[in-house]
Amino acid sequence: MYRIGQEEINAVKEVIKTKDFFKVNNSCKAVWGFEEDMKNYFGVSYASFTTSGTGALVSALVALGIGPGDEVLVPAYTYIATAMAVLNVGAIPVVTEVDATLSIDPEDIERKITPATRCIIPVHMNGRPCNMEKIMAVAKKHNVLVLEDACQGVGSSFGGKYCGTFGNMGAFSFNFFKIITCGEGGGVITNNQKLYERSCIYHDASAIAFFGEQMKDFSEQGFCGTEYRGNELLAAVMRCQIKKLDGIVADLRRTKQAVLDKLDGRIALAPDNDSNGDTGNIIAFRFDTKQEAKAFSQKTGGMIPAECDRHVYTSWTPVMEKRGALHPLMDPFRMSANEKLRHNYTKDMCPASLEHLAKTVYCFVNPDWTEADIAAVADKLLSACN
Ligand SMILES: Cc1ncc(COP(=O)(O)O)c(C=O)c1O
């Protein structure tokens, strides 16, 4: 969380004053207002506010028609929620290498695609964009769907186009750790009406079934879904947060650049897919050996992504141990439709990723650092190399 204050307090107050928090009735129309805000910000035709990024990913996968019998490529470096979302819809996640940029490797995507592969989930980790040009080209060549997990990349872009807007659908998280936040929340975006309708029917199941208003223009037939509907109080916060997004990202980028200027190329950076498009919340340094990376992280307090357990496939315990659901008949790993799919997970199945993750060190950036803070950070980083 970066910037939250009086604007959010006032917006929540307005919703509370109505004493009616339900999206359908509330006079503040915060959820529908925030969905309009997302459409305008990202320049897309459809947007939904959900309870979480996980809910956004699951709703999108349902809308894309992913299910038992399908393989979905996910990167070796992402939060476990990406892989769990795939299992939630009955499909099998196939773990794919990340390259030195720490985003999904387009060459490994190509190697891993089989006739069972229905979808690729590129993940824009830490607001550093994936190479969407190459990924979209591979997806097109093999006729595979793309769902962008932009949960950590709200406001990031590739080649001047927002992450989340390249694939068939995009998903965002607004949880506490994200660039803009309401504590817990998510978003789904798409330009495809059918996909939008299906994801609404799924994520807002009871409202859709019992309060006909939203569905009156839908051409898709209703089906039983679940409840990932965002609420008015949190949407009111998000309406303020999205107004702050450009300012936060601009200040992150400016601060990051100020640190880089002081370093003057004396510490090697990890390669990236678009240095103008990342959200600037981290500086990723790259070392020749794991030992050098470790020493640098110890001296600077920087984070080695290989050690950030939850985000590396080796630590996705329920996935690695193939407990895809509580009920055995609901467990994708035991479904007959998935019997022939690849779920032979081993700790060493993505060696290149483990190598890249262990040779990279992150320095986190804050948009509100002063000149003195920037100088102190740069000094610390430089002295760690002497
Ligand atoms: C890459 C990625 N995907 C998905 C999620 C899930 O988002 P949420 O926590 O809002 O469910 C996260 C959350 O940290 C994430 O970092």
C-alpha cells in the first residue's frame, strides 16, 4: 500500500451514510462506478470488480471455458494463486520456465505447448512486464488463449500498452500489497462481450440470477456460479485509488530512475522486457553467481526472489503434492479427463528459473522517498559492491 488518506475516508463515509451497501441498490453506485473507471483507465470495453485477484483469475478461466482435460501454462515464478486458480476450474497447471527477466519464457512456452494446452497465463511480476509481443505471437500460432495475470502489475505496460489488455482477458489484484489497494479486491477486464458476460454470471451469481437488471442485455445463458462480487465500501476506496495510480507510478519511476542515476551503471541490472513500462516499484540487480547475489543481499537487505518462497513453484506445496481439492472427485489431479495430462511435478523441473531467481536481487522503491533517502539507498547499494 502506498497512498491512502482523506479521500478514501470521505468516499467510504458517503457509502455508509446510505445504510445500504448492496451493489444493486446503493445510491453511490460505487461498484458500477469503479467498473467504469477501470474501463476508461485501461481503454477496454468491459470490466468487473471482484473480491480478489484470485476470484478474478478463476472467473476469467471459467469465462474462457477452461476445465478438465485442459492444460494451462503458468510461470515457475508467480504467487501460488495463479496455479491454484487453474486447479479451481478443474484444469492442470503446467509449470513453465521464466527467463532472466523473471517473466515467463516465450521459448519455453513454445516447447511446452501440446494439443492439450488451452491457455497461457503470463504474469507481470512486480510490475515488470512480460514480453507480450512474443507471447501473443506464440499464442496465435498455436491457437491458445491468453489470460494475463496483472495482479502485481496494475499500471504496468509493454510497448506503451497496458498489461492486462493484450490477452483475451486480464486480471488484477487490489490486495494490501498491491500498487493500489482496498485491502482485498480484484478486477477482470476484456474487450469480448461473451467473455465478460460469462465472467459476470460466474462471479456475481446470485445477483445475476435474482436481480435481472445486469443481465437484461446479456446474450449468454445463465449458469450456476459463485460469489466473488466486490462490495460498495471497497469500490468507493478503489474509485479514489485509481485516481492516484498515475501519480504513484510516475513517482515510483522517477524515484527508481534517481537511484539508477546515482548508481551510474556500476551495478548490473537484470534484463527487462520494457524498462519504460515497469511500475518502478523494484530495481532488479543481476549477478554472475548465486554467491555474489547472496553477499549483495546480505549487505543491502535486498531480497533474492528465489528465497521468497510463496512465489517459487518449489514452494507451492499443495500443487506440488497434488492436492487439487478436498473432495477426491473434485480434484483435477484425480479426474479421468486429466489422466493423460502432465502433472509430474518435481522440485528440479525448471532449473533455468531457479538459477535466474537465485542470481537476482531486488531493491524495493518507495514513491515518497526524499532526495536524502535516495542518496542513502544509492550509497548503501554502491558500498555493497566495494
Ligand atoms: C501474481 C499474483 N497472482 C494472483 C494473486 C492473487 O491475488 P489476491 O491475493 O487478490 O487473491 C496475487 C496476490 O498476491 C499475485 O501476486
